[in-house]
Amino acid sequence: MNGRLAKLMPYFVPALLLQPLAASAESCKDTLKTVQTLYDNTVDKCRSGPASNCSGLLIRGTHRSPDGAYDVWNPSATAQRLGTFAASWMRSDGISYEDPGLKTNNGYIIAPFDEVRKSETPVHIYCAFPNDAWTDFRDDQGCGDNKNSTSTQEPVCQSMKPPIDSAQAWVQLFNKYQRDRKQDQRQCGFDMRGRGSDANEARTAAFQKFIKARQVINTREFQTQTELRIGNPKTDELPILAFFYSEPRGLADAQKNAADYKAKTGKERNIVKIDFPRTPNGKARFSCISPTPVPPENQYCSKYIESSKWVRRDDPKLGKDTWTLQVVPTDCGRKIKDDQTDRMWAELYNLHKDDEQWREYSQYGGSMRRQMVCHLTLVSAGRPVRDKPEWNLEPARPYVDHETSLKMNCNPY
């Protein structure tokens, strides 16, 4: 173990994590142990500083370049402009989400500060947002005000007036904009850069507030990732712990990325499958077993919604000028079976969850999802409703059980 890491051992971490990862290729079993131990380690701080240094998983979902124009582990043009890149962080104690985000199905896990191999340079977290914050549009290295939100100014939490200096204060600010379609863009992030003699203590405290704030909103925002801005590494020097995929169709890209990484850096990294939690209280699962090839008819859709827009329509029960979300599914989306309704719903939810039209009727809970599933199930006048050119979903409709929804032709009132 090198001298730096010998002095920076995390609290209560099994012996596995107290050894630097071998420079040569390690077994997938060893990689899995490291990943699982990091995920399960729920300390509020490490001896070296913030809890992110020795616990949790720092991940980035990626889209592979179809023509090889870029490598997923190197900073994009936007990252180069800002000086930082975006990633997310999850852990077993209520910091969870259902997928890698941005419609990705593969990516990589970044080695945390205390687990970086001897010959590599660790990356540093600049700021931490409890919820996805559209940081590519923020100033101050992606940590400050969002240019798309002009009504208020949101610098880092510590610079707000008054300062957002606790998890409770952050949640209050977040709830203040609950009905604002730009809610995520108007939150503040906890500054992790630290300055002065107490910089490490300040960074540690900031990340503790980030953790607690996410735990408060995790159930409500389970379909949205956390977001961190991380200082850019030098070209081909990002300390990757492992590549990952989350769906069978992501395996091929993960394999190609791992092969390219080895070819360009000489470093071999294993590929881990992450089964993300299905519920806010669920736990992620990790494995190195490649899945059995999935028949084309059972593969997931790359996209479920072709288009969707809000219109006003007169409804005989809901009244004039009722807000309606007109949804046009993709051809693949129209053919899905029951095991994919959650994915279709997640795509639609993430497209419109912050819209004013949707939030106005948020007290009706699962009404929109019930209407969507009804359109996939109902047969009317001998024709499947799923084949209609457009599906009209109204957030003002009350929530009813599935059988009632079918009896009311997907239009409960």
C-alpha cells in the first residue's frame, strides 16, 4: 500500500478495501467484492474526508460513439468547457434510483479516492446535488446557477442568501419549487471544493448534508438520479474501477469500451452487471455473469414514446379546456408486454413529471399510469386501443383500480 493511502484508511471498512487494487488484471470475483463492499459501506465520513472517499458507487452512464470519434471515459466538449463532468452516486442506505439515467444501459464505475491504484491519480468531487440538476447548463464549473432558470439565482448552497446549511434547509428549498416545471434546475448544490485550513472538514460536512437530503426525497424522486460534478481527469487517466451494463442490450457496448480502454491505457477492467433497485427501498444487485441472449421479440425498446405534447380539449365529464397529454408511442412501445410497462411509464414520467399541467393534479397519484396501462390492455369495438394513433391521458382523472379503468374505457371521472 502506498504511503498516502496507508494514512487514509476509511472507518469500519473490511480488509478488502484496505488494499490498493492490483495493477494487473484482477478476477471478476475480486471486483465484485470491492463493488459490493463500497455499496454496503454506510459510514458518514472516511478518515480521509467525505464519505464518497471510501463508500458508495460513483457511476456514469454512457453512450458509445458509433464512429469511434470519442472515448466514453474522456471529458466531452461540454466537460472541457466547464472543467468538470457529471456522474451520479448511490449507496445501500436510501440513496437509490432505478437506472443509470439519460436512457443509458451501460457505463463505468469510478474508483473512489481511497481505492485508486498506486499508479493512478484520483478525481475530486466539486459539488453534489441530491437530485439531477441539469449541471451542463450551470456556471461555476457546473456547480452554480442554471442559465435556464432566470427568475432566481442559485449559487452553491453555502453561498445562498441565507445559506442553505443543512439537509432540512435544502429540502425546504426543493419543496418550494415543487410545482415549478424547472424545479430540478433551481436547486442548489453542496460545494465540495473546500478552501482554507478546514477545507477537508467542510467537504466532509457538505457531503453529509447531500446524503441526508437525498434520503429525505429518495422515495419521491426515485426515478431521478443524484448528480455530482467531478474534476476532469487528464486524457486516458480516469481511474475506472469497472465497466458495467444494466440491460442485456448494453453488454456489447460495455465489452467494446473495456477493450478500447485496455488498448489505449494498458489497463484491464472487469465488466459488472448492475441490476438497479426496482423500488426506493430496494437494493442494487451485482454480478459478472453474462446474460443468456434475449430473443428479439423479448428485447427492451430503445425508445417507447415517439412524441408527447400538452393540448386543451373539451371533455364531457371533466369540462372545457381540459389539459390532455397526447402521447404517440413508438412501434416498439405499442407491442410491449406487461414486463415493460414500468419502463414505458418511467420514460413518460421523466419527460413530463415537472410540467405544470402534471403537477397541478399530483394528488391523483397513479392516475396517469393507470390510463397508460389501460390503453395497452383495452380492446374496444374489436380493436386494441394500443393501436390508436394517439393516446389521450388526462392528469385530472381520478385514480381507480384497473378493472374500473377498463369498464370506463380508460376515462375514469
